Amino acid sequence: MSLNYYEIFNLPVEFNVDLKSLHERYGEIQKSIHPDRFAAATKLEQQHSLVKSTQVNEAYQTLKNNLLRAKYLIELNYKNDPLPLSSDFLMQQMEWEEELEEIKEIEPLIVFKENIKMNVQKETLKLSKLLDQDRNWEDAQISLGELKFLSNLLTKTTELSHTLSDN
Amino acid sequence: MALLQISEPGKATLPHEHRRAVGIDLGTTNSLIASVISSQATVIENSYNEKIIPSVVNYSKKSSLVGTSAKENQIIDPKNTVSSVKRLVGKNMDDINPASFSLTLKNYENTIGIETIQGLKTPVEVSSEILKYLKNLAEGRLGGELMGAVITVPAYFDDAQRQATKDAAKLAGLNVLRLINEPTAAAVAYGLEQEIEGNFVIYDLGGGTFDVSVLRLSKGLFEVLSTHGNAQLGGDDYDQILAEWLVKDDLNNNEPQVKESLLKIARNVKESLTNKDLVHVDEEITSTIRIQKKIDRTQFSQLTKSLTEKTLTSVKQALRDAEIDAGDIDGIVMVGGSTRMPSVQKSVQEFFNQPLLNNLNPDEVVAIGAAIQANMLAGNANDDILLLDVIPLSLGIETIGEIVERIIPRNSTLPIAMAQEFTTYKDGQTAMIIHVVQGERDLVKDCRSLGKFTLKGIPPMVAGAAKIRVTFQVDTDGLMSVTAKELSTSVESSIEVKPSYGLSEDQIKLMLESSYTSAEEDKESRALAEAKTDASQLVEMTNNALNSDKALLTPNEKKLIEEDLDLLNKSLVTNDRVLIHQLTEKLNSTSGVLASKRMDQSIKKALSGKNINSLEL
């Protein structure tokens, strides 16, 4: 498909996406091109439907997720490799990882998780401004790198909370 | 006609255009076949007024029985009676514990051979007997040949098990419209019955498999968010534990007849406990073995607690993968005869802290959902509903150190494709082997091997210079296919698949051919008839498409299509099968551009409707 992911869903090319509209449009499109609509059609139509439906799924999954969407948006505008993250930032990450390893109980984990969540939100807002207001792709790339670290940490935190609550 | 329905939604089919499509629940213990008859999804009964057909096949020297009569022979002829064959489908001897089956099983090529009086039978062949029986039943009731069938599989079935199910259908002469996951089929039946929206959990405990799916229903869109389960856990395992408890203090006897009798008694006790609180057992299995025991609901619940706990672990994982809390679930649907057990219902209800939805018959709901879906796919009904399902297990490839590199993560919405780039490690290397596995573990040996793909025809280059992009595609049946292209030269590699399980295309062809006796079929005239049918369908569809959308084509494109259409039309009066086939392929290829442009137009149409609405807000 020659349309970019935003064009497929007829959405403005921005980081801030109306997820409700995205989901509705995704549903409308798949309802008309999904392979299930072509189960009684010719083999060639089935093949086309499979390819297009796959592309629409890929577009939807990308735009639905903050990290993937930001990466896609940057790639549309900027082709350079990302600059390295600041050592201050990396040090803070290491400290937090070490702190997480020490946590063995639910209460301190909840406090820790709230802190990381807050940082994720802050970083996401920063990224959003860099992309949508400033169109500053270089700094946005760095911000995205930081957000990836924070998201990973949040995932690990959530996994630990599951483990602790199961036992 | 699927093409027409895109441009004219809401047009119902005329009676003479109604295609006979069925939904088949091919279960471990029981099977059902259903169809939409006069707008009502109905399970079809056999001549004994049975809706539920035991998934049992009894082989005698020259024929076979399917269903209740086969089941009745199980006690007297256990060596030739195959039940629960679904547990063997898509597997080989390394995957199973032969001791837990009362049949004699042997290694047979890439699959399992079941010893019967008719020789070794593969699980695919046994399954096809059941499907053939159901097909005949439906054709009798519906008054003619079936156009297609939707067959259900456990959501947790892997690629090999799904492929084997499709192979069994092929052998039975069924056109598979779609394989759909059992929980999703149940959701369709409930969703349409109640016309509800929200987050739903489908808890499906059958005879041999357990699935749990989390779905979101909204405006006719059924989206599976996650699925989890155990393809080796079902009601049969509850029977097994109970049977072991029944003989615990008595003789240890391994004869197949004794095993079967014990399991039958255990099953009856389990079912009785659904309606009674206490059951007394007083059965003579042989002249020397007599069981005298009593058991109540609490004891049964304790005995089988670990099995039920296992199912709840899957439920927890599915909720986590879907990123939804138990408290945000709007309804829990119980599917499968085994969910009648009071201990199971109690545990699930306690887990979700809300009453369960079980107003539809748990035995029939999967077949009903499949029939509704089949009716839609055949083009008989309005396409207001769409199922978006997911791949249940991650797909990966083997890399250095026998480690799995995940290519397609589990719970990805289907259809999906992912590309991975590889390079050569020797100068002039023209081929490479890719080993594809399925599962969540990190080591290859802990995952299921799906097959080895040999890519050939890589242009010879310096080691490391070739950039081969391998694309893994998983379709809406959950089946994987692979294509490969060398990027710098755009040369497409040819791919040879060596599946790790199951029968090859050639083996299936051979089996199909040997099932046609010379009295039944003249192979050549049948092939000619098929070629003519395919050709006339394509002619009709292309004509319709041209009539409605020729404006989308350039004059040259239109001319090419019309020329090939004319040639194909003319060939239909000949009996030259090869010519008809060639011209069909040619028209398919030429009209591709029209199909593609129509598709893009549908997308724009789907969105332009939305735009107008949002402006009015």
C-alpha cells in the first residue's frame, strides 16, 4: 500500500492520536477488506485481501502503541541514527534497576511503581511536545530512547507485582 | 456473491442462491454439525435423533462405524475402537505418553500410526472418518452437496495440529471456509444472541482441551485480546483421576478392557455428581474385579482441585496478556460439557466474583457459532460481524546456540506478517535452512518444531553480502507460510518445506485417490468438471466486477482483462482441461489489478462514511 499508516486511517500525522477514532476506523476498514469477506471469492482476491488486511493490522498496531508510533513518526521525517543517551539518565536507570532487585514486598513495590509510572508520563509529555509542537526530531529520538528504558522498567515492575501476588 | 456485497451492502441472497454451509465442532469426546436453516442456526440430528455424535470410530475388516454404535463397541472391541483421536492429531510419538492410551500406537513416518484391523491408521484418517459421517448427515438433511464448512479447533492448537485438522477435512471431501477457534465460535453464538458489548472471558473446558479467551465485543467487531490454555487438559483427565482413585485399593490391572470400563464408570460418576451430592458405585468390571465405593461432591472437588487450579492459572495469564483486570470483565461464558461440573463452576465464579453466563447449551454453542460464521463466509448473510482472532503461541526461528528468536509474538492479531533479514556465512552459498518453531520457551528443544524451510536459488555472493529477507505470514486460520527474497538482486528464493509433523501433500493426494473407487469416480471427468466450475465462477465474478467498477481501470488494463475473459469463456465449450486451467490462471493474473483497485476503493469508502459523520458532530 502506498498510503502511510496515518493516511490509511485518515488521521492527522501527529504523536497525539485519538485512539477511539483509530479503533473505530480500524474496525470499519477490516469489516470491508478482511479475508473473511472473501471466503467465497476467487483465489486472487483472497490473496490480495490477505496482504492488505495484514498491512492494515501492522498500521493499527503501530499507531496504537506510543513507542511504536513515535518511532514511526520520527522515521517519516528524519533518517539519522539516534544520539547516545546522557550518562545522568543511564545512571538513574541503573539505580532504579538495582532498587527493584532489592524489593521483596508488595507495599514498597507499589510506591516504586507509582514513581516509575510518573516518570513515564512526564517523558511521554516531553516527547509529545518535541514531536507535535517543536518538530524537533533529533531531541525526540533521544526522548524516545529514554521512554523505552522507562517502559521496560515499568514492565519488569509489573511482572514482579504479579509474581509477588501469586505467591 | 462476495464481490457484489462490497458495493451493495444489505442485499440478501435469493433462495436459489443460498449456499449450503455448515459449522462443525470436531470435539475430543463429541462432535456436532450445525447449519443456518431458515435464518436459524440449528444442530443437525442423525436418524436416531442424536445431536451429539461421539467422536469414536470402530474399524471392522471392510468398513467402519462412527458415533454411538462405535462407542458401544468400545467395551467388546477396544483394540479397533478409536476415541479421543483429537489428542493425537498433529503429533508424533515423541510428544505423547503411549501408556496413557489404551490403543497400540506406533511410529509412522512423520505422524502416529494407530493399530487397527484395517492396518495402521493415522489420526488424520480417523478424524476424516468422523468428518465424512458428519458431512453425509448434513448433506442428507440439507438436500444436497455442501459448499463449505467452518471447522472449530481449540484456540491453543498449534500450526501442526491446525494443519492436520485441515488435512482431515480435505480427505473427507470438505471445503474448509475457515478454521476458527472454539472460544471465538462460542462468543459469536453469545454475542449475536444477546447483542452485547463489553469485555468477555470464554472459559472452554472440553473433553481433552482447555482454552480461555478474552474478547472485546463492540459494534459487531469481535476482537480476541488474548488466549491461553492447555491442549492436554480436559474432562478426560478428571475421569482419569477418578478412575485411579476407584481402583486405588484394589488390583492393578492394565488390560484395555478393564481400563475402558473403569473410565466409563468414572465418567458416569462425574456426570452423576452434577445432579446429585453423593454417588454410590457398585460395579463388577470382570469376574474378579468389583468396585464398591462412594464419593461426594466435596471429595471429587478435592481430588480434582489441581486440574481446576491449572485452568485458573491460564485464566490469570490471559487477563494479564490482555491487560484487563478480572473486575473489568462484563461476562464469563462457560463452554464445553465439562463446565457442567459444580466444582469447576464454583471455582470460576469465585475467581471473577460474578455469576456465570451459561444460558446457551454448553454442548452446542461452539457448533452454533461455527454455523453462523459459515453462513456469513458462504455469502448467505449480511456481513455486519467480523471476527479478529490472534495467534495463540509465538513463532520463532532457531539461531546459533539452539536459541529461539521470536518473530511473531503470541496474541498478535491475524492476519500478520513479519520479515527478518538473514545473510550467508560462506562465499558462494546458494541455499540456507530455516528452522521454525512455536512456543514461549527460549530454547529450541523446549518448543514445538514446525518445520525446516530450505531456501534455494540465492545468487552466489561473498559471504555476508547477501541480504535475504524472509517473510513469515500467518493467515486467518492460524497457519504459517514463508516467502524469501534476496534484496540486492530481488531474486525470489524457492522454498521447500519439510514439515516436522503430519502427512505431506503427496501422501494426502494418494489417500484421496485411493478413496475413490473406479465405480464411484472417473478421475479425469471429475477433474474436468472442477476446472470448468472454477472457470465459470471466475468469468461470472470478473464480469460483475467489470460492470460495476470498470471506471477504475485504464483503457489498456480494461482491454487486457476483456481479452482474457473472452478467451476463457470460449474455452468452456471445449473439453481441454489443461487449456481451461491455463486460461483461468491467466485471467486471475490479469484481473489482479482490478481486484486491487476495488480493495483500495473499499477502504476509502469505509472511511469517507466516517468523515461525514464526524463533521456532523
